[in-house]
Amino acid sequence: MELSACEAGQRLTSMLKSVFQAGECLQRGICDFAPTLLTPSAYTSRGLMRTTLYVARQSAELLALFAPSNGAGCALREFQSKLQVFDLFENVDIVLRLPAGATPSLEELVRLANRLDRFSAVWATEGIGHYYAENAWETGAASRGLLTRINERVVPRKSLVALHAGMGLSLANRFLARVGRACRKCSEPCDLRNLLRQFVKRCGDNADEAYVAASYEGLGLVARNLYPHLLAEIDRELSQIGDNLTDYFWHGVGRAIYFAPTNYMPLLGFASRGVELTQQEPPHELGRRNALAGTIWAMVLVNLREPKVIENFLIYCADVKFDADAFANGVSSAAVIWCDATESTAELEALCMHQPDPSYSGVAERWCTLVRDPCRRALDQYYAALRRHNCIGEVFRYQSLPRLLESLDLNNAEGVG
């Protein structure tokens, strides 16, 4: 079939535009990354790993420019965003260009992160929470007060949720690493039940009350990625402790499923595989709902700049059975976290305005039910109320947010009365 002169011209223009964008993207990336290559740390094992990540990100970005807007193109853009998030968290000291051996204050670390763009600042701040807690462990200062009374310090409120999430990952890894090892005070192996109680207490001792749940949730992410053989036992022990800890735990497992190394590759089938894992790994229904909400929570936050990627996720998991309310809860919770961590609604408004491809049967309806409407409710109702009641951390588990707010309003009215 021959193209008309007009159609041929349009295709040529589109191709040249992609080539120009690719060249501009590569030039910008090289300029941003070049200073890092001039430092001695660039040639350590960690530095070489970061260079590898950078090359993978740039390759994915270039390929995505020439790929279709859905399918493979979406998978590549999602892969690129995941790599960026991992780099910002894992290499936050390099990203912020901290001198070797430096021990800057929390205030200074947050100030440096807030110089980054809005998306990068959120993930770098989670990395700061982990980095700051790890430094405290090394100096013996991680027993109490890392993030308590934070409002008395020069740290903006918007940094709190990411700082607590990062700190929780550090605490979870430190305690789970002791399972089965000999206790320092006696020759007996450390038992899981005691370590979990210590983890919960240490979170409470170091966290702001409004955000302590963000620290609890890190236990699931660490356990699923590093200690998967302990998942069932941790679930049993946490159910004995109570305080909704199993909910936060499985929500963290869901987040871990999304970020699992085996799910990083830009494969079209990940959406359905990831959702299926959230329904297979937990041993009970509440765990499955929390795991699904955690996976969707992470997927939305990572791809908030690319609504098409979120739409593509819906398309490829259309035939998988899951709890629609848990899916919607993941979207609403992600929107609440984004509002709190950035003090901006621009990306969320764009998500609500996105128009799905009508050529896919049923996707527009699913988009409204599972993405647009939950996001809209978070913007118009949930966030302001949760912040007013000082309980943002409650979105780190699956629950009915309208019911939660009704209960909080009732308790508040009774307290005033």
C-alpha cells in the first residue's frame, strides 16, 4: 500500500523528531553523569554497578522513544523509572554528592534532596531515611529519637513519610539479619518472636507517631526480598502481637513484589504475573488484599509521570482475578502519599485527566473505577482529612478509608464533648 505525500511527510517528521529527542536525551544524560565518572568511587564495585544502571536506563529511554506508545514502549518506560528509583534510594550519597566519610545532619541531607526535581526528591528522601538510620546504627545512636519530635527541627513536613519508610527498611533488615544467630547476651539463638517485638518497639522509639506505620511496612519488603522463607512464620508471630501489624507486613510484601529483581525486566507479562503473586503468596484474604494494595501503591508512585504505563498495567492484568477495592485502595493511598511527600497535586490531576485508548474493550470503564475515581477521592476527601487527624501512616495498609475517617471524626467529636 503506497503512502500519500502527506502521510509520508508526517511519518518522516515523526521519525526525525524521535531521532532529535534521542540525541538530546543522550547528550543530557552524558552531561549529568560525566562528573561522577571523574571520582575515584566510580571505579569501585558499587560505582561500576551504578554505571551499569545508568547505561541500562539510557538504553531503555532511547528504545522507548522508537517503540509504540503502549506495549513494549510502556514496559521500557516502566523499566527506566524503576532503575531511577532504585538508584536514588541505593546510591543517595552519590546522587547528593556527599564527600566520603561525611556525616551531614538530617537537615542538611533533606535540604540537598529538595534541590532535585519533585519525583527524584521523594525517592532520594526515602534513601536518606535508610542512610541516616544506617549511620546511626554504626555509631550506636539508633536506639531512640531518630525521627521523633521532628517538627522541632528544620525538616519540612513533606519529608516525613519518605524518611520513615527508609528508616523502617534499615530497622527491619538489622533485626531480621539476627534470626538464628547467637544472642550477644547468651549463647542461645535469637528467636523470631523476640526480634519482631524489638523491631516494633524500635520503630516506636524512633518514629513520629503519625508516621510510625510507614516504618512497620518496611518489614514486609525486606522479608520478601531477603528472607522469603520467613514470611509464613512472621505472619503468625505478628498476628499474636496485634495492632494491625500483619496488614502493614503484607502491604510491604506487595511493594516488594513490584520491586523484586525478577520483575524488573521490561516484559509485557509482568502486570498479570505481579498481581497473581499477590494472590498466591499470602495465606489469608486480608494478606492478599494488602499485598495487592501494596503492589498497586508502588506501581502508581513509580509511574505517576506516565499515565499510559498505568493504563497498560490495567490492560495486561484484565484477565486476572483480584479484589477491585484493594486495587482502588492502592491508588488512593499512593495519591495521599504523593500529596503529603510533595505538597503538589499536578501529577495527580494529570492522572485524573488521562483518557485511555478506546480501542481496548473495557479499559476506559476500568480506568474510571480503579484509577481515576480513587485518585479523585484522595485529592478531594481523603488527604486533607488524614492530615487533619495526623494519621497519614494509616494508608500503609489496606482498609476502608471512608470508614476510617468516619471513625476518626466520631472519636474526635466524643473527645471534644
